[in-house]
Amino acid sequence: MSEAQAKEASTPASGDAAETDILDTPAAGGMVIRGGALRFAGYVSVVALSGISAALLTRHLGVDLFGKYNVVMALVGIVAMVTDAGMSALGIREFAVRSGADRDALMRTLLGLRLALTCAGVLLSVIFALLAGYDASMVLGTALASAATFALVAQHTLSIPISAELRLGTASALDLGRQAVTVAAIGALVALGAGLLPLLSVNLFAYLILLPATARLSRGRISLRPSWSPSEWRALLNTTVAFSLATAVGTIYVYTAQILTSLVASEHQTGLFATSFRIFMVAATVPGLLVSVALPLLARAGRDDHGRLAYGLQRIFEVSLVLGVGTALGVFTGAEFVIRLITGPEFQRYAGAVPVLQIQGLALAASFMVAGSGYALLTLGRYRGLLAVNGMALAVSCVLTLLLAQSDGARGAAIATLGGETVLAAGCVLVLSIGNPDLRPRLARAPRVALAAAPAAVLAGTLGLSSIALTAVVLCSYALMVAITRALPREVLELIPQRITRKA
């Protein structure tokens, strides 16, 4: 089913939404797999553009100033995550299971509540910047960059129908367009010799450009008029407060490591961690991006067919395991190449970021495991359990960062990130298994993944090749062994052209 056909099928025929026709059909599973591949392909382009922007920023600002830039962006990221508080995922889930006036009213309340929370978030971020003793450019930059959250919230809310109706090509195009605008703006400012403050305003510009296009694509599917009723906001918060707190805590703890590092480590170590952190965050977005494609289907299955939900979650776990191990291998072996690519002639000043990125690369395997089990808990409404494990991950990350970043700088902060991600992954699987033993991930394919990864790990530790050559050899070895051991689920293999699978 093409995206155009999906959109047509989801258009109401006589006043009632018919998007259930998509989500309740056997074709939905294939659409999710192909859509995930499409979103990933689009994200590869986004990553390439992100690499260009990172290269421009690191070379233009230098280690210390880039550290300051990233600290502000981490603070603003926390504002964005807290004011989002999982509301985008919640909106997609509710859009998939509601219809008519009930759905319209909820979407209007959701938009109004998120805008109100953003006002509070922007104010708190500026107060924190002042209390932390940031210099004037960082304080003003915090205010300016935080203002971009208003446009981000509006754009994310308006894009809910696009994701819920599996219009994944459109969603990918919007992501790519935003990143292209961002890179173009950064490039222009760097060419003009701009300082820290103008560069921190780029996100505001990019989201303002993207907002009208998103509104047009969602016209008739979601209201553009927010509800400003505090009573409606309270009613929504009363039913979602545990979920909102859980997702907020789960998304801010990684950013918190960057901010805490800036408080206990030197500016140079903060800059090294910022360089690795920026790359880690780009890669860590991938698992959530891929699994979020399946959220409408999981939500419908969670409501109507528990067996279908278990089946879908198991397939997600198996794919996440393969991709997580592959990503960790790739980042570990390719860390030096990536840092060289981004920093260029300034590499020697940033060389200390290589082992930092290698440590955070290992954390990416856990990040892939978090995505599937985390969305499962969301689908089932297990918000308190999600809050508990996210709170534990935040506590572990904060304590480790304060202890290790003070003594071991950026490396210590990276170890703290690894610890937090590991605790979060293990905790999500544990909570999911306790409440729903039938949803506990089965490890039947895990030995195949381990067998596929073993030769690649040996090659990574013994070959004396350049970083890029070593990465190519290791990933080719892993991919070949994944094919030989058939570590991927049958449903994924069936989407690969027959002549490729025959060769494998």
C-alpha cells in the first residue's frame, strides 16, 4: 500500500474517521516495516546534514566555545523534552484509538497544554542559566534557543496525524527539510563569522519555516486552534501525569550528563564530551525513530488483540537487538574517523573525544533495547513502572557523572551515560516482564546475534587498520554473519529481494 493509498484509506467517508481500516488490516505490519526502513533512510540523510552542521560548528567555535554551545543546547533540550513530556507519543496513541469530536477536543487540549508548559520551561531555563553563573551570551542564548520550543511544540503536535496515519514518507520529508534549513542557516552564519548568540537562534528559524508546511499537510485532520482552558489541562494531566513524568525523566537524563559535566569538569573536558555527546544523540535517536513508526499499530493491538501485541513486540525486540549490536560495533570502530571528519584540521585538539565516543557507542546497544520495551509500557499504560525505571536511570546517571566527570572528565561522563542506559534498558524489560509475562522478550535469536557479532568483535580488537577501513571490515563481517545465521526475523527477510537472500 502506497502512502497516497494509506492517506486515502484514512480519510473519513461520512464523518467518522476510518484510519482503523489501515491499522486493523494485515497490511499494517508490512507498512510498519517498510515505513521504518523509509524513516531510517530519511534519517541517514538527516544524519549526513547533522554531520555537516557539527563540522561547521566545531571548526568555527573551537573546543571551549563549542562546549558552551552544547551546554546551552542540552539545557534547551531538557526544556523541550519536559514540555513535550511524551505528549507527542501520547497524541499519536490517542489519535489512533479515538475519533470524531472526542479526538478533536483532546488534540486541542493537548496543543494548549504543551504551549503553556513551554512558557514555564523557557522561564525556568533562563533562571537556571543565571543561577549556574553562565556568561551573558549563554544566558541570552538560552532564552533565544528556548523560544524555539514554542515552534517545535506546535509543529510536533500538528504532525501527529501524519505519523498516526502511517504517512511516513511525508514525516521523513519534514525531518529532512528541517535539517536542511538548519544546516543552511548555520553555514550562512559561519560564513559571516557569527558568534555564539546568532548560532543559538538557528533552531527557532528552522521550526518557524517548517510550521506552515506541517499545518498545511495536516489540514482537516487536526485542529490548529489550541484550547486555553486550565480545567481541561488539569483533566488531561490527571490522567497522564505519571506517563508525562516518566517520559520527561527518561529523556532528560542524557542531557543532564552534559550540564553536570560543565559544572564539575574543565571547559576543555566539557568541550570533548560535547563533541561526543552530539554524535551520540544523533545515533541514539534512531531506535526511538524506528519503533515510533509502529506505535499506532501497537496501540491498536494493545486495545483489541493482546496476542498481536506480543507478536509485534517480539519482532521489534529481535530487530532492535541486531541493529543495536551493529550500531555499537560501528561507532566503536569508527569513532576516530567520525571525530576526524567533524573536526578536520582541528582534530588534535579534539582527539580526546575518540575514547569518549567509543564508550558512548557501547551505550547505543542498550538504547535500542530501551525503545521497544519503553513503547510497550506506553502502549499498556504502565506509566508508574516507566517512571520508576526512568527515575532510577536518572539517579544513576547523575551520581556517576558527578563522581566520574570530576575525576576523569569526559571519559567519566561517558561511563555515566553507559551506566544510565544500561539501567534503563534492564529496568524496562524487568517491569514489562513482571506485569505481563507473555510480553517478556524471548531470547531464542540472541545466540545467533552473539554468533554473528563474535567474529566482528575479534576483528575490531586485532586488525591494525585505519578507523574507516576497520569499520567497513567489521560491519561487513557482522552483516554477513547476520545473514548466514538468519538472526533477523522472517518478516524482515521476506522484504529483501529474493535474489539477495539466495546469495546470502
